Amino acid sequence: MKKLLVIVLLFLVACAERKLPTVPGNEQLPVIENFSLPEIINPGKSYLVSVRVIANPQPDYVQYTVYKEGGTEELLSGKMYDDGMAQHSTDGDIVARDGLFTQNITWQSTDENPHHIVFEFVAVLNFETTGEPLKVTLVSSKNILPQITGVTVPDTLPSGFTGTLTFSATVFDSNGIKDIKTVLFKGKRDNQTLFQGELLTTANAGVFEKSFDNTFAIGKKGVYELIFEAIDKSNRKSSPYSSSVFIGNNAPVLSDIQAPSAIPRPTDADVTLYFLITVQVRDDQSLKDIKFVKMSWKKADGTYSLNSPFQLYDNGLPIQEDLVGWDNGYRGDVVANDGIFSITGAFDIHQPLGNYELVFWAEDMAGNTSETLKHIINLQ
């Protein structure tokens, strides 16, 4: 009997506790804000929709209802959750309890003509709506392919041109220009894509541009077909728009060889005489267009050195003792990227006396070869 009395008392205490009034705190009615809603939705497409809710306590979910602007007929409805997909694995929510309520929504509509629809969002807590609803007006429209209505491209990009030149495309999209995700261009020859890039939005609506300086021609030479395509946010591509451009790329130019003209041959078998050889190189498209600079070494007896031709470097890597690092470009260059390409020459007692002929040339990334330069060193 005593045990039963105790249970009854505990039950009454528990009931009393549940009926106690809550202590007022920092409660706040929900305020719903647009976080991620498309401006245009297409029939048959799915969208990840999110709203931000500022509230204390947070609602259990957000109810959304869709109807035509000016009408009351419900076209679509559902619930959005802030659960990190823990309880609803397909809602698309990323982080639980961060205030973002999310849902994957598929828009089905038989009306493909452009018209306005209203998304209405309201917070629900303990099965009751709370706070003011958020209403957002969108456009429902069949997604028609974007169109490139015009392209402006220079006929020629001269070798080493000054300033900048511009590729430009004008784009139209039936869903509005904000539906354009990107405008791409490709440079093609013999049906092969040899380069590509992206045009950027401008202050002029529907106009996309990209400006280039003379370094754009690195590794390029001749006539290219340019293909432009606009891609919308549904990854639908416009019909390609074709143009052409001639890209000039002159060969590198060599000058100002710095090397001894006469050198006495060492008389001591243990002595090797080292000396620096340099040549100045210029390219219209910058030094980045230089593929290599080489030098052949013809000895006084008419034969060529075993490793001729040698490669010169503009890398700032000095010569090292006993030629350690020679194969890794340590050939005596003083300053990197100054256009002066270097190599270290050497004579010892075993080299034949007479004239040594050094021939220099360079090739760029477009396959152009410079004119050769010669220099004679007389070993005495």
C-alpha cells in the first residue's frame, strides 16, 4: 500500500512539473529569409531550395506552398528540414541546426509559357504555424537554348602587339541573362582543339568579353577557327558560333654574345679553365614562349664535342664545383628570367689549339627557329 502511494505521489509531481509555466527568456518569432531560390524555374527540372530561419526556438520544419500569382489554387507543397539529411535523407540539407531549411523540389507544370508563380514559406512548430510567411515570386518558363547573337574578334593578333585585344560575344537567353552560366571559346585547327578559354561578364547586359596581351600567342601561330558556346545554368548549350583569327608569332631573336675571343690553353694537366658564355634572347610573346636555346661546339680539329649541341639556361643557377648539378641546369647563369641565357665553357691541356666555332640558335613554343649567331674562340 505504501509502495502504491509513493508511485501515485511521483506521478502527481511529474504532472505538476509539466504544468508549470515556462520562464520567459529570449523567445523570438520566426523570421524567414530567402537564402537560395532560383529566379527562373523550368518545368520538369529539380532545384535545391533553401530558406534561412531566425527563431528561438527553431521550428520543426518549414512548410512551402506554390501557387500562380493572382490565384489561390495550390500547385505544389511540401516540407523543408534543417536536419543535415539525418532524418530525411533526400532533402539535401548539409548542416543540421544551422538555420537553413532545405528541400529538393521538382517543378512539374504543363504550362510552358512564361508566367509568375509564388512560393510561400511558413514556419511550423508543434504542428502550428508561427511567425509571418515569406512570399517569393519566381518565373516559370520552358528553358529554351541560349543564343549567341554576335561575336567581335580581331582579324589578326600581330606578333608582339602592344596593349590588349579583345574577344567579345553577345548572348541572349529567354530566361534572362542571369541564366547564363558561362561563355566558352575554343581555338581549333583540323578539327582539333588547340586552346580554349572563358569570356567574362561585363557591365553591359548580355555582353561577355576576354582581353589578351601579346603573351596569349605563346605556342600559337597561324589561322585558327574560333568556336563560341554559351551555357546556361541547366547546362544547355547554344548553337556554336564560328569566327576566325590569325595569330602572329615571330621567331626569337638572338644578340650580344658574351664570350672570350682568345684564351691561352692551360699548361698544367691538373688545371681546367672555366669561362662564362652568354647570349641575349628576345621573343615577341615574352620569354615564356622560348622552348630552348642551344649552342653547338665545333673544335679546332673540325670535330664536334661529344655532347654538342649544349642547352643554355636563364634560371639563375650558378656553376657548381666538379660540375655537380650540370644535368639539372646548374650551368653558370647569374640572374634568372632576364633574357640572358648562359653556359660555362671549359678548356684543359688536351684540347687542340686553334679556332673553336660556337653556333647559337633558339626555338619557341610555336616551332619558330631563330637565325643563328656565331662566335669564334681562339685557343692559343
